[in-house]
Amino acid sequence: MTSHREAPQEGLVIANFGRTVSVEDADGAMHSCVVRKKAGPAICGDRVKWVAQESGRGAIVEVLPRRSILSRPDRREKLKPLCANVDQLVIVSSVPLSERFNTRLLDQYLVAAELTGIDALIAMNKTDLADKATLAELRSQLKPYSDMGYPIVFTSTLTRRGLPQLRDRLHGNCSVLAGESGVGKSSLIKLLIPDLDIRIGALSEASGKGRHTTTTTMLYHLEGGGEIIDSPGVREFGLWHITAPELEDGFKEFRELQGHCRYRNCRHIGEEGCAIAHAAETGHIDPGRLSSYRAIMNSLCRYSP
């Protein structure tokens, strides 16, 4: 039962450890809390109401409304919420050295951001490894994305290139960094949060979870405003759970062409009279994006009628 001596106070979920979560109070102090069943699941980034208990551990009694939620499929192919109240997905890729940059995974992340209703930022990392010609080719390949309004930052953790611009984009936002292993996401986070190891140690001590905090979705405050949520699970994004119309909505340049195809149920995979295919042929949309759309469509496990 809720304590008579103390009214519920608001807090921010910094990390979720399964049966317990770490909640930050208004003064920045950390509290280990259990989540009461009637409150529902609490995930990293949630604003919650919690009460202190005589045991010394707090209890979450309410999860406040979320403005966004980012999910991924679990091992049983069910959607698992990862983090809440995210404003921006930062898609980290590394500069290709020997072949053309493959935008397929980038497009998949962008679809996830569009369908979640959050902004997307593209960060091309490891620029120190590429020559001027490679970077020029990459800028040309990414021009359709900047033309669509997706901001692009070129970064290097070695030379610190692009770090001021990246910080500006993160300022005032709650951002999640996504990317495959090896693109330098963790190195970027360490540069953005110089005392990262100290913060992890403090959270480990407060939660009693020790080194397991390194495999947990965690939120960090940025100096000057804003937050970064570091989630290992973001690497495992999948779009199998979405329908064909949802996938189409995830390609924002397709939206103005919706309803202009000859057939009402056109899926833009080669049907006659497809307005989106015609737009790709005439240069109104990027042909590579249509190719990505078709590849993702082909991989979907279910379709809407």
C-alpha cells in the first residue's frame, strides 16, 4: 500500500533491470524501485510517479503518458518496448572504404523513425579513414536524403570532426543512437559523455547490478541539456511486424504520390501504372530508395489486404 507519510513524486526511469528500475528524482538522486502491477511496464525514458517504502526501495505507482515509444522484436518475435519519450533517432554508419555505401539498413532505420513519429539524424562516422574522393562520392550518394530533409553529420572520433555539429543536434533532445557493431557508436557516446565510466559505476552501485549495467538500456544527461539513451537492442531493429501500407508511409517521399497509381491496391513492386515507379524513372524520387522499399517489402512476413 502507498505510504500515508509521503505523497507520490515524479521521477525519470534511467535504466530497467527487469524486476527493478533505477529512477532519478527531481534532485538527481537515484532510487532502486519495483514496479507495481497496476502501473504497467516501465521502460527507460519513462516519466513515472513513485513512492518511498519502509524497505528503502521505492515503488512505481504510475507510468505517465508517453509521447513516443521505440520497440524491437524479442526472441519470440513479439514487440518489446525499449525506450520511451524519444525525440530523435541518430543513425550511425561508418564511411565505406572499398565499395559503395549500402543504404538498405539506413532506409530500414528511417522507416522505423518515421513510423514512430520521431526525427532522424544520419551520422557518418570514421571519416578519418576515407580520402577526399571517397567522401565526395558519399556526399553525392547521400544527397537524396539531405534533399528530403534528413540532416547528415560527418564525424570522426579520432580527429573530433563533426563533434560540435553533432552536439548541436543532440542539444535539447532525447536521442537514441542506432547502428551496427563496429561503426563507432560507443566511441561517439564516450566522447559526448566524458565521465561515462563514472556514471556507469555510480548506477551499478546504486542498482546493485554490477557489470550487467553495460548490457542494459540506459539514459544519460548531456551537459547543456538533452539526453542520450544507449540501447544495445537498437541494433536488432526489424520491420517484419508492419503492414504494406505502413511501410509505404515510412518512405516519406512516397506520401504525396499515394492514391495516384492506376490500381488502388498497388504495392509498387512492378505493377503497371505505378505512380511511384514512374517518379523514380523520371528522377522525381531516388531510384535507390524505391529499390530499398521493394527489398523491405519482399522481406515482410505479413501484408495487409
